[in-house]
Amino acid sequence: MSVPNPYWLRDNCPCTECRDPRGGQKRFQIGDLPDGLTAVGAVEDATGLAVHWSDGHRSHYPAGWDAPAAPDERTEHAKRLWRAADFARGLPEADWAAYLADPEERIAVLAAVRRSGFALLRGVPAEPGRVLEVARSFGYVRETNYGELFDVRVEPDPANLAFTGLAIAPHTDNPYRDPVPTLQLLHCLRNDCAGGDSGLVDGFRAADLLRAEDPAAFALLARTPVPFRYRDRGTELAAEKPLIGLDPRGAIREVRFNNRSTDTAALRALSPAGLDAFYAAYRRFAAITLRPDLRLDFRLAPGDCLLFDNTRLLHARTAFETGDDSGDGTGHRHLQGCYADLDALSSTLAVLRRRTAALDELEELFEGEGAGEYLGEAVTLAAHMLQAAALARTAGAPPALVAAALLHDTGHFRGSGRELMAGTDNRHGATAAARLAPHFPPAVTEPVRLHVDAKRYLCATEPGYLDRLSPASVHTLALQGGPMSPAEAAAFAAHPFSADAVAVRRWDEAAKDPAAATPSFAEFRPLLLDSMR
């Protein structure tokens, strides 16, 4: 078979000599590879591609490792471009309590922000500062000159039109920053005024329409740097960026649109013809953002928290009355906001998906192979592990130890339990620990790895323990090395996780009761998720 560019292929070697197994970071520099590197042998089969290199190194690339990468999640190609009518059945929303408690609900909310540009959390307590808690549920707060937290309400001497009761046209925030805050959160504390409805416009859809209707105007706005500025007594901010930002392949990746902060005077540097062309394109784009069919209007109620992509969505509001019966001028509309960033949200989403995928695989094993017989015991393999976890939970064990009790025999999956009963030690503790290590910390994996040694230890140090073992456990004890010698027992007792391993062992031996109530794997999913790396 033909081998691709040798440096590209070797640069992607997945072995632990070349990459850290946890983070995937490379252990070498590209300049460390020898000149004239070639593949002296290559074999491809169902498991993947094996390559023997001219410098003696051997690589194995598993099947499917070079599948095409997904499109850049920040560009239009990874988005759902929308009009207001697309949400006729309802907004992407979730209850705050459910979002916190259910990883699947959290995944749905964060995925909606990334795909559609926004999501709404209902029932966030209408208390000052709670918006920061929402931001920290998936990332980090971006502090600006407005502070960590800012209030959006009428002020007596406003420095920003946002702090008035005037209508605000669709815009993105902070275009005068580089980098711009990529996420904005607005949490409603009070909204009993007349007016003050919120609006969103998909800026990527607007830019896409401009590209279709006037390609020359689109190209001009994508290549012309526009100066944005903001200043007050303590701040002087400026950035020059196109209204429509493209990635190197020409895909829409960012929209900056804020008429209030555009330093139009600085555009005098354009030629007269250039200024004419720019303003024609600018006005055309502005008119598209104001099309009624693009604008999604809704009303925030106390406890609603809106999360949206500030590099894509333009947000707006209708005018509202600025006073109440007391005449204090504060109005009846009070939102609190903060900024955050999409990279943290995307990271949290990826980790949640990775963890839930691992749990899905485990659950499938429990429900599939786990339903089979367990080394001749009176319970199935899955029932045995679930009973062990239930015993650990009843004993008040910490979550990591409950997880270890639940997962201690996963090394028997994929048929290895049959090897043990046939007379070959399958080292299932070590096998399970190795399989779990990419997802769980040592507080889970070490008791799993050591639980077989814990049986040998107890048989050597606790009178009568051997007599209490089930026949299957006695049979496997001989294959696993028998009771420990005094030296082995002393070394085991000195291990930092020996006590946890002994606890798992005791629950292991007790979890073989066909009459015992057996919980479901689903009951332990939240605990497992919290115990993962």
C-alpha cells in the first residue's frame, strides 16, 4: 500500500512514546524526526495501519483514526442559520434546576448556544449576582471595564444608551475590544414595565443573505477594517475589524455590528469612491438586519437568563417606560449581565459529551454482557457489581469508592471472565483499571486494580476470611496467586489505596445474593459523572 507523507504520518503517531496518553500532547518536536525518514514496512488490516519506520520506530494507527475533521465550530458551516419563524414551536430552553442536575440537559443547552447561537435558562433565582453562577457553570467570567457584573437598567446620568429606556437596534457588544467577549449573559431580575421586550437576529443569516443578494457588498464588508471606539473617564478602547469576519477558507466566522460604537470619522481615509461603496454596502447590510422576519422577539421574565453568542447574534430591545409610581427614575426593568467566552463553553460541552459517551458504553456493557452468568455465581455479572455499589452507598462510602465498587469487575467484560474460569488468570483488576484510567482518577481506578490483591491480603491476614469465600471465589484465588506471603501483605498494607481496596473486596464478596434488591445502572450515572476526570 502507499503511505502518505512520512512526516505527516509520523507526526500523528498515537503511541505513548510519542504522545502523552492523558492529554494527547506530543512528546517530541518536529525537528527531532530524522532527515530522510521513510516507511520501510506498512501493513493495513481491519485493526488499522501498522508502520515500521527507517529509524526503528513502530507505529500503529487504529482504523478510522484519520476520519475527516469536523468543520470549525465557530464558522457558519457548524451552525444552524435561522429566521424567527424557525422557533415557532418554542425557544431552546431548560429549567435551571434540571440543567444543574442532569448532564444531558446541560449538553442540550450548551449545544444550542453553539449551534443556534443562544439558549434560555428558566427559573434561575432572581437574585443579584446569580448570573455569575450561570457563567461559572460552564466556564469563566470575562471581567471588563464594566466590571465582573453589570446592571442594565435606567440610570439618571447614563454613559451608555443601554442604561436608558430607549429602543436599542440589533447590535453586538464590545466591538471595540480585541478579542471581543464571545458570550454574553443577561439575567432578568425584574421586568414589569410596559415595553422592554428582547430581540435577537442571527447575524450569520443576515451576512449569508447579503452574500447571496449582493456578493460585491459582502466581499467589501469582509475585507474593509472598520474602526470601533469607546471612551469614558477611565477607559479608552479601540479595534479595527471588518463587519463580517471570515476564516482563511472564506466561511463566515464573526459579525461585529454596532452603529453606536463605529468611529465613522476615521473612515475618511477611504477614497471618495471607496467611501461611497462602503456606505452602500453598510446600509444594505444594516437594512437586512432590520428585516422583521429575521428578528426573534420575546419577553424575559424574572428568573430568565439568556445566553448568546456575541460574535454571531445581534441583540436588541424595544423601548420601555422609564419611571415608576415613586418617581425614583429606575424604571421597572432590571437585568444583570456578564461576559464569558465560547472556548470554555465548547470545552465543557466536549468533556460532558466525552464522559456521557463513556458512560453510555459502560451502560451498554452492563445491559449486554453484564446480563450473562458471573463465574458460576447465583447472580449475573451486572447484578453483582450493582449490588456491590448499593452496599457501598448504604455504608456511606464517598462517591469515588461507590464508583469503584460499581466498576470493580468491568475487567471481566469482553469475554475475559471465561478465561479465568478456564484456568487462566485474566488479571481483571488491572484490565479494568487500564480501561477506566482515561476517564476516572486513581481514587476510582486504584481500588479496582487492587481488589484482587485485597482478597489475597484478607485471606492471609484475617482468620476465617478464606472460609467465607464462595466456591467460585476460592477457585479463582488459586489462579490469582493464593494468600499473600507476609512480605506481600506488608507491601500491600503500605499502599495508599489498600484500605479502599479492602472495602471494595468486602462489598464484592457480599454482593452475590439473588434475592437482594438490585438498583439500575442509571441510578449511578450522576455519581459516576461527578467522579470522572
